[in-house]
Amino acid sequence: MKLEFDTDRELDIIAIGRACIDLNAVEYNRPMEETMTFKKYVGGSPANIAIGTSKLGLKAGFIGKLADDQHGRFIEQYMTGVGVDTSHMVVDKEGHKTGLTFTEIKSPEECSILMYRDEVADLYLDASEVSEEYIKKAKILLVSGTALAKSPSREAVLKAVQLAKKNDVQVFFELDYRGYTWASPEETSIYYTLVAQNADVVIGTRDEFDVMENIENGNNDETVNALFQHSPKLIVIKHGVEGSYAYAKSGDVFRGNAYLTKVLKTFGAGDSYASAFLYALLNGKDIETALKYGSASAAIVVSKHSSSEAMPTVKEIEQLIAEREAVTNQ
Amino acid sequence: MKLEFDTDRELDIIAIGRACIDLNAVEYNRPMEETMTFKKYVGGSPANIAIGTSKLGLKAGFIGKLADDQHGRFIEQYMTGVGVDTSHMVVDKEGHKTGLTFTEIKSPEECSILMYRDEVADLYLDASEVSEEYIKKAKILLVSGTALAKSPSREAVLKAVQLAKKNDVQVFFELDYRGYTWASPEETSIYYTLVAQNADVVIGTRDEFDVMENIENGNNDETVNALFQHSPKLIVIKHGVEGSYAYAKSGDVFRGNAYLTKVLKTFGAGDSYASAFLYALLNGKDIETALKYGSASAAIVVSKHSSSEAMPTVKEIEQLIAEREAVTNQ
Amino acid sequence: MKLEFDTDRELDIIAIGRACIDLNAVEYNRPMEETMTFKKYVGGSPANIAIGTSKLGLKAGFIGKLADDQHGRFIEQYMTGVGVDTSHMVVDKEGHKTGLTFTEIKSPEECSILMYRDEVADLYLDASEVSEEYIKKAKILLVSGTALAKSPSREAVLKAVQLAKKNDVQVFFELDYRGYTWASPEETSIYYTLVAQNADVVIGTRDEFDVMENIENGNNDETVNALFQHSPKLIVIKHGVEGSYAYAKSGDVFRGNAYLTKVLKTFGAGDSYASAFLYALLNGKDIETALKYGSASAAIVVSKHSSSEAMPTVKEIEQLIAEREAVTNQ
Amino acid sequence: MKLEFDTDRELDIIAIGRACIDLNAVEYNRPMEETMTFKKYVGGSPANIAIGTSKLGLKAGFIGKLADDQHGRFIEQYMTGVGVDTSHMVVDKEGHKTGLTFTEIKSPEECSILMYRDEVADLYLDASEVSEEYIKKAKILLVSGTALAKSPSREAVLKAVQLAKKNDVQVFFELDYRGYTWASPEETSIYYTLVAQNADVVIGTRDEFDVMENIENGNNDETVNALFQHSPKLIVIKHGVEGSYAYAKSGDVFRGNAYLTKVLKTFGAGDSYASAFLYALLNGKDIETALKYGSASAAIVVSKHSSSEAMPTVKEIEQLIAEREAVTNQ
């Protein structure tokens, strides 16, 4: 099974949401208190996906708001450098700052982050800064859940979704849940449900779907049945090392295995997964193959230091898939 | 043409939103600076509709939040007194106040209001205070647009709409636009569009539909065509003294005339209209007849001092209709 | 003992702080839930004192901020009407509202108020709106404690005190404590202490001095000894029906008795007391006599319906004193 | 001329205010956009002074609030490690973050900083967390101006000053102006004036005294004459490379020269100056000698990469003074 896209669009994908700075521990395998040096990368789920898809050769654009400072300028320069269309990234004029994520890598299994998300520029994206002309140039609008966490960014995203649907742009909703910023679990659930019901494709971990439903230990079948009453036609639920499932409205279910790898840290897995999955779908691969691309891309990124710079090429992804299939088929 | 309702529900209608205090000028036909005495009434569009429908014999409930003070207690006592089920009106415990509306009646044509809406209790209704068990008892959930103006009331209403749809409760959206509290016209437009697309019936003045579309001088045909792509099956657009139009998804259009009357003030017209319109629909009247009930009820209220206490009985409404039809048919 | 004032100043007193609206129960001796009509008066402690002293023939000015609406205009018109110089009352341009006080009179002993103080215009008085040229025209700057409850009004008052001291304007601090708006008892204590230490004269009830010291059941001697380490030269502590004490830095203590009267409500007693006390001091009366003027003025106001309109004339005050002295001397 | 201190106190100095993280450019002499790695140090003026004086052998304590995260714990561990008494550093329980300062060193003359000060833990120090028992253990309370920028830290500092004066603890006010956080220049001026008038010693650059007076190009004589009407007995005004002036209430004026040095960056100069100046005064040096200690300490820090770790020892300071005096006396 394959998804169909309107080939007559200038951009493959427009991502909307945050573009931030990651400050990754240079000295790792220790608590952050003992890390004395940090290396700077562009970060933030939708920025990573724009960068990841752009590196894979897709035409990616971005809608977001940047701080008017050195960090904001670095992000804009970096994203332009890898080929992302940054013409709709606006610069904040009210003194808001770039979001920061300090990473702590105690061990491959014990990773945590320390986020600076108070009054960050990306959450001040305003609905008036979202352009219908721009959105209708894309095959896909990729919405990151965290952009719904606060006004006015929340309204900017809701408007983008309304415009996408009006103009037959497919809405991909990457749940990307970050507890920070949300007022309550109930608030998250309400907006996640609202956007998921209006999306064409919904992607997230099982934990994130639980957040959407405001329940614990949710059930995939119940989740997809409820959403298939509305717009979604494909729902991908990821279960970590146990792999992922893609549910189609038709009733088909596809399973994707995780590729084992030497893990340095777990950050960035979801974004690299989404990038390669999108790449595969847009290149006419069937869903089963797209799941492999996602898994392979994730496996590569978790073995490296950054989330954005480590985004693999098509060749690297396909090579990993080929190697693993060879092993499996022996 | 008639609307169908599930007869097997305990309540005819649950209204959600604000219940406030009106302070009406005792000495009128002058600027408010010269008014020295004010009379107290329950006010707020959804409270007026709950009161109005209850006086007409419907079983009405209310979901809202009241200040923990004398004004809050007065509202609860008054609404209970006219038969509204107030079991789901919660009392604010964080010191928020009751919304106030001082009315200024310079002349029947020059009415204005002075609203106190900062930090009011009704806007602090929380999603956790909206019960699925309660909502599914009703035939109709009546949503007032002003309750969408601010969090957490906004999320409480969005949740109520999600629960209503899940439980086949018909959603009536009374646009009820008040400029106060909203952050921007664009924000209003986004949430009005979102709820209108999910409603079964949408009611408002032409000006209010313009607010929903964030345009000037909008066109009824374009408005209803856009909404009929989504859930609505009936849309009522009011044009003041020129009467109102009811558009059905089927393509039928019904016109309702305004009944001329001796106007004291213009406040309360919309709420009394909605109350009688709802009453008629729920009693199996066809849409044309329901429009007459609405117009007659509005005509009665604008000739009196209050919005809530002045809500007419069925007999008064039917008597006015009969009188006017007699004149028309001569 | 008498206080000395610079006779070469254009104004006797400038009060700074809030000018609001009182909505007094027309039907009283009942809970407010049962009061259906309210009468409108100018209210707020410093406004009442400006009005009260103006009615007594002093030249009074006012520094404050008014809402740009019907209530704000009413206040400005009323205060100008009774002779207060309102040239330094500025009009808010950001949509803030006039503070409101609904009064509940269950019985002469059971009075309570319901205040609307969220986002009120008076608390938005900005330091940039306080003029040194104006302040130095006055003999006395009267500071009301409530104006310290929140920024930017807090800073406007602190600036006014700094300017008064720089220009030898005597600072009278009327504690006027209202629990509403303050973040914590500790915060109140810090700013009350700070302004009291910089004032020439401090006036308050024993309860209000307890608030200043953030203690319970404080002791007058300890209170005045601590303050006399700083600027104050006269401290008046009021004990309700038991009368009041005036402590001079010299060590002298003066006692003033309360005049019994037929009480309608307790509101306004403090403001009328302060007005007449100020009047007497400025007219060269000794402190003992000034205490009598204060008590007589308070006795008159508590027997009437309003706080501002009921402010007595000199003749009424002196007549009451004469009557009571006649009785006492029998 | 020497200052006298109560020798019977357990601690030499308690500093109050912020303890934050500096992230210093590892690759410098370039714009920050091109810096990819940052080194972590403890920062913030009063923390630097506590660290600096502690390294010089004084007994230093600190009152402040730390984030409940890795950065907060690093600060606490580092300060304890260099001998600062951190028993009154409280841990924030409301999710506030550690303040951050990214430094940009384009050239020794072109240094700038990028501060993260929104919702930082240090500004949430509460007055209830300031202990009279602790403050009265110290000879000196060192107040940093930035801690006055916002409530509730502002009130915590005002309380600390009130307690210090009540207990004869000398108040040293280091103006330490940072434009960030303050609502307006007027607001800064009001609180700077208020604390300066209550301090024993005031230290700042000429620019910072201009901020205090809310003027441009202020005059030292006018500045000190105004302050000497109040509590201050010593005022130090720094003029960068032109050296500094110490004005005594007695009328004496002392001049201190700056020591030229190879400058890496300008950060940290003021804090190292204050640390050594305090050390010298507390060790019975006269004011002229204390000015030399300040200048020598500043010269050492600006030649090194950090502000806190670079704080010199007494030996280093005295050696630099000796070397320079030798040159001067040739």
C-alpha cells in the first residue's frame, strides 16, 4: 500500500513549530553536573525533520519564529545551509529567546534533557505569520505537537491545519510530546485529539498516544478505531525496540522492526525516523518499506553525537537496510 | 423541514459558558455618568438561554463556574428558582469574580455596555469540570462563543464539544461575540471556525459570522457553503430588523421576519431569540415556525428592562405571533 | 503640641492612590444576595480624603489614574465638582477598569464589602506620571497604603515619597490596608515598613499596624519606638470604639475618645477621621483638638449612607464636638 | 581612613542575589554564531563576589535560590567546594530554571553577553526565605542591584536590608546593573535610590550611578552629595581604565588607578574588584590600599577565561601591586 501525493507542488514538505539549540555534553557517560563543555547544534523536532528530509533530497520548508540574537541567526544560517527554505521563518521582535536543550548522557540507557522553554521565541509564532499562499505550495504539512503547547503558537498551528485542509495539503501530525509548557494533561489531550482528528497521518510512540488519550496503557486497536472515525488514513504507533506498527484505514496493519545498533544516546531517534519515513512515502515506496527507512535512519542517529548534524543520507540508510536484510535472509 | 432529536434524553438542553450579573440603569435615556442607581439581574448569553428555555418549559441544565461570593450565590439561587438544573455549576475557589455588565441606555437606538471581564470566574471553568456523564444526558449542547475567549474555559468548551459529538448530542453554536477578552480577531476566527465546523447548528448575526470569517461584509452563500463542507446541517444568520435566514444543508432557505415593537433597549434580543427558537425546534415545529417564535420572543424582551427576568412564556410568544399574523393576513 | 507647616505652598494636601466607585446597597439590613438595587458614589480612601478635606475648605489635589469610561468620567466630574484639583489625574489608555466596591450591610455590626480590584486603572498609575513640580506645591503628601499593593502604582508612590522628602513636603501615611491584591502578608509588611519609616505622620488602626509589623496583637509602645528610630514625628493608632492615641516623638501621648452615634454602617469612618484630623492640624489646632475633629467627623459619616457624599462640613463637626463636650462637662 | 567592623561576627560577608551559569565561548575572537563549544562556570555578580572573597580567605555566606536541576546542583557543589557557606541557598520547587549567560568575545574590546533571565530561580527568592538569625551573623550584607529587578526577589532583598540595618550589619550595595528584566529605567532608578540611601557603602561604575539617577552624564559631586544626606558613608565610583574614586562622607576623596594588563575579555572585572576591595577593608587596610587591591584583582580576572574560577589569591594580588608600584616608583 502506498500514499498518493499531488505531484504538482513546489515543496515536498513544510514543517511548522520550533527550531532551537541543543547543547550536547562533550564529556558524557556521567551526570551533567560533571560535564564542563557543551557542543552546539540546531535542534527541535520539526527543525530536525526539515533538516533530515532536506539532507535526503526532499524540498523542505519551515514555518517558525527565531530569536533576534546569535542563536537565532545560527539556526537560520545552518538550516539555509542544508537546503531548507527558510523564507517563512520570522524573527521575533519582542526579546524572546531561543529554546535550549542541554543533554545529559549518563549511559546509553540513561539519557535526560534539561530544557529552557520559558518565553521562547518559537512559541510566539503568530497566526498572522502563517501564509495560505505558502502552505498551499506543499504536498505535506508536518505539525509538531509541542507547537500546540501554548498561545499564540497554538493558534498559528490550528490555522495552518485549517489552511492545509482547505487546500488539500496532507497533514502529518508528529505527536512529539514534551511535558514542559503544557498547563495540564487534559489540555494536551484536548488539542492532540483535535489535531489528530483533522490529520491525514498521525505518528507517535505508544506513550504519546496515551498522552493524546489522557489514559495509561492504551490499546492500539481502540486508538486507531477512534481516530478512523475522522480524517486519518494512516496511523503509525512506535513501540521502541519492539518496532512500530502502521495502521491503515483500510484495515491493513504493517509491522516495522527496529534495527539494533550501538547506541550512544536516544535523542533524535524519532525525528530521523520521521524524516526517512516521509522520504520513502514521497518517493513512492510502500508503507512496509517506509517503515524500514524510518528504523534504519533512527538506528544511525542514535549512534552519533547530535540529532541534526547526524541525519543520514539515502545511501547510508539503504546500505544499513541491505546489510540487515542480508543477515535476516541468511 | 424539522430537526430530529433523541427523545430518550433526560435534559432538553445543556448550556455551557458564562452566568454573570447585569447592572441595568434605573434612570435611563441618559449617559451612564448621570445614572445613579443600578438594578441587578442575572445575565450572560448562555445563562439567559438556560433561563429562557426553562421558562418556556424545557428541561435545561448549565455547565459553568461561579464566584464564591454574594453575586455567585445570587446567580445560583435565581437559576435554580426558575427551574434550571445547576448541579454542574461549580464554585471557583481561587478568588475570581463574577463578570459584570453595566448597561447604558441613552436612547432605544443608543445602547452600550461597560463590561467587567478581567479574571472572571466563568473563564476559569476547567476541562476537568466537564462531565461526559452529564453531557450525554442532553439532546442539545448549547455553546456560547464568548466561552472560547480564554483558557481554561476555552478548553472546557472544546472538550464539551468533543464529548457531545462522541455521544450524539447535537451541538448548537450561538456565536455570541464580545470583543472583550479575545487576544486578536485572528484568534477569534480560528476558534469560531473550529467549533462552527464541528457544530450541528450555528446561530449568529451577520456581523458575528464576519468575525468568524475575519472579513468585512461577508456573503451568506459563501459562509454557508464553506460550513456545509463540515458538520453543520442548519445555519441561522440574523440581519437585525431585516429579519433572519435559516439555511439547511439540503439547500432550503427559510426567511424569518422581525416583529416591530416599542424598543426600550436592544440587549437580550439574541438570547430570547435563541431560547424560543430552540423551544420550537424541540417541540417539533418546522423551521419557519421556529423562526417566528424566535422573532416574537426577541420583540418582547427588547421592550422590557432586563434580559433574563423579561424572558416570555410560550403563551406570550404565541399571542404576539397570532396578533401579527392577523394583521399581516388582513 | 502643634505641627508646623510651610505656609508658602499653593495646595494644602495632595492625596495619591485610588479613586473608585462604591455601589452601596439601597435595600439594606439583609444579605447582598437579597439587595436588588445599588447606588453609585465615588469611593476609595485617598479620594474620600481629598473630597473630605476639600469640603472642609482645604485646597486638595489628587494624583491617580482613571479608567477611560463612564465610571472614570463620573469620578473626575464629581471630584472637580467638590473642588478637588484633578489636573494630575490621568486617564488610562490600556483598557483598565474602575475599581468597584459593593457594600453589604446586614446590620450596623455586620458590614462587608465585595471588591473588584483586578486590573483596575488606579493600580496602573506609572512613576512617569508623578510630577515633582506638582508635589512640591503641597504642604502634605497623603499616601494610601493600598496604592503600594502592586506595580506600577507601587513605584509611582515610592517615587512620590522620594520627591516629597527631597522637597520638604510632609508625608502622611494612612495605612488603609485592604487584603485584596497583595501577594503575601510579608510583602505588605516590607512596603508598609519602608514607607512608614520615611513618613512624617503615620495613621492607622491597631490592626493595620499589626499588618505593617506582620505580627498579631502588637503593642503600641513597641510600634512607636521602632518607628521613632526613623523619620516619623507623630503616630496615630486607632482602637475603634475605644478611641485613638497620638504618639509624638517627643514622648507625649494624646488620647482621643470615640463619639457614640447611631451607626448605619462602618464604611468611611477612617477616611472622614483623617480628613478632619488633617483639617484641624493644618488650621493650627493642637493634636488633642485634632483628634476630636477626627472622631466627630467619623461619627457623622457612619450614620449616613455613603462615604464620600456624607463628608461633613466644619460647622457640623464643631457642632457635634460642642454638644458632646456639653454632655461630658455636665 | 579605614572602615570599622564588628569583629564579633561569625561571617565576614553574606552576599544576596543570583548564582547562575556562565557559558563561555571556547573558540573566541569571533561572533558567537561561529562558536560551537561553550565552557561552563558559576557566574552572577554576588556569587562571584562570594567565591572571590572566599578564595581570599574571608568567611562568606550566600542567600539565594537555585533551580532543582543539574545546573543548580553544580552551582551549590562548586560554591561549597571553594568554602562559601551555602546553608541559606534554597532550592526552588516550582520548576524555575538557572539563569544563563552566553559570552561572546569578538575581540578584547568587543565583548557581549546573551542572557537567559526569564523565570529564573534566583528571581524567585522569597522574603520568607531570608532569615534574621542568619543576617545578623555577618559584618557585611552585600546586595547586588540585579536582585531588585523583579518580585519576589526584590522584596527578599528589601527585607534583608531592613534586617541588616536593624542588626547593625553594614550594607554594601554593588549596583550591578543589567538592563534585562527591569520594567523601565524609572523603576530601576526608584529602587536603586531607595537601597543606596539605606546602604553604608555604594559601589558602581559611573554608568551605573547614571542609571540610579535616571540621567545621562551625571556628576560625581552631585551624586555623592545627594546620597550623603542619607545613610552612606563611603561611595566608590568606577571610571573604567581611568581608575576609580572613593568618596567618604567626611569629605575625603581617594583615587585608585587601573592596572593595565593584557585583556582577554571585560567580564568579571567588577566582581573581582569588589571581592578584593572588601577583603582589604575587612583586613584593616585603608581605603587607598583597598582601591589598589580592587584594581589588581580586576586586572588579573580580565586576562583569564572565566569570572569565577579566575578569582585570584591574596598573593597574586599583592604581587601584582608590588610589581606595578616598583615600576611606578622607578
